[in-house]
Amino acid sequence: MTGFEITGASAADMELFRVWAEEEGWNPGDSDRFAFAVADPAGFLVGRIDGEPVGSLSAVRYGTGFGFIGFYIVRPALRGRGYGIRLWRAGMDRLEGRLVGLDGVVDQQANYRTSGFRRAWNNVRHEGAPGAAAGGAEEAALLGGAELVDAARLPFELLAAYDRRFFPEARDAFLSAWTGLPGRTGVAAVRDGRIEGFGVIRPCSGAARIGPLYAATPGIAAALLHRLARHAPDGVVAVDVPDANPGATALMAGLGLVPVFEAARMYTGPAPDLDLAGLYGVTSLELG
């Protein structure tokens, strides 16, 4: 491995990671990298041969006790030469002493188990057009007394506190960027000043992706999906749905969305205590 070195990623490298992820068929968001960069600026690693980028890995620290691995890619022509395992070790060293999570593609899950990860659930990407947006009495019936509002108009601390029900650590800087980037739309369901649902849609090269998608009831989740799908160029959306929430899986099937991809959510220790019954779509397979 003469000439191979691992460094922190530059802004140009982050754009390259997006291209590589797209080539893997992961359909990353067009501007995800701008939110990723503020989550943990030192958490993105690039492997280079004689200065040329050939591999990537994110090892992002959240709070004091959690970390997440993603973007684990080595260029296809250079796989099997040990570059990936060096990136992996560098990332895991960076997260030493923390509970670590990842979303593992099917053909890598055995390797992750060897490294001490255990499956908690599968995130299954469902894709399709959820039908005509509900409106009027139909939307009101789904919401059951809640109201849909522009999430950007809510006090950010309310959104951040709500997000903590579904993620192991606070991630305020990331969440602020994730919801506020140009071209994205965030919608919240509110009842008597309390948030009972929240979703964000973002543009991608393929189907527009919705994530996160949180909801107190399947009806609220459906209303959010319909409202967010109005912002998809062709009405087609994709949601990474945890199969640990059977109601979410049933909702996607009922709306005509079909499974197209899956990855296992895996952890190095006991899975964190999350509101899985309210988790209808995870935020990002790269950062959790």
C-alpha cells in the first residue's frame, strides 16, 4: 500500500463522496454534504494514493457517547487491497469508547458482525408516489385535530427536543442545517403547541427523499407524506422505513410505495432507547 494515506476530507472531497454514493445506487441528497460538514467537521476521512482520493468513510461523533459510521466506499477497481480496512480502523479508532451505529448494506453485514456490530432492525427504502395530496376534510381526518405548519416557523428548540426522542444524542447544528438548506421543505404537525409529527423532503438525483419522518399516529404520518410529496418534482418520493415499526411498513404499502433497497441498522452494543413507534423514516443512512 505504498503511497496510501488517510486525511480529513476537504469540501471537494465531500462532493466526491456524494458522486461515489450516487454511483453505488444510494441516491444521496443533492446538498446533504453541507449539513454533514457541520455535524462533525473532522468526522469525514478520505484515503488517497499519491494524493488521489480512492476511498471514504465518515466517523461522526455525537455528544459524548455516540458515533455513527457511514460513506464506507473504496473505488471498485481498488477493492480487496486493504485500503478499506485501514479506513475502517481509522474511523473506529476515532469513535473508541462510544456506542457506534451504522446502516450496513446486505453484502457487508457479515463483516460488520465480525467487527462487533449486531443488527437492531432493517431500514427498508420504500419508493413511489403516495397519491394525490390529501386536503380539506380528508387531511383533517388523518391529522385528528393536529395542524400542519411550516417547520421553519417553529422555535428551533422545540424541533431539536422532538428530534431527541428518535436519536441517541443531541444534534442541533446538524438538524438546523438539514432542515434549513435551500430546496428543502420541512413540515410539522402541531397540536396545542406540541409537535406530534415532523418531516423533511430534499431533492436528489433520483426520487426525492423524505427523512426524517416522525409521527404520533399513522394518520399524521400519512398527512405529512402527502403534504411533502407536493414538493417532489414528479410526486415520487423515497423513505427509509425501520421495519421495527410495523405500522410504518403497513402505511407505505397502503400508499403504494414499494421496497427498493435495504440496510441493517447495527450497533456495537445495546440499541439505544428510541421512540420506534413514532419513527416512520430515518434521517440519513450516512449519519443516522
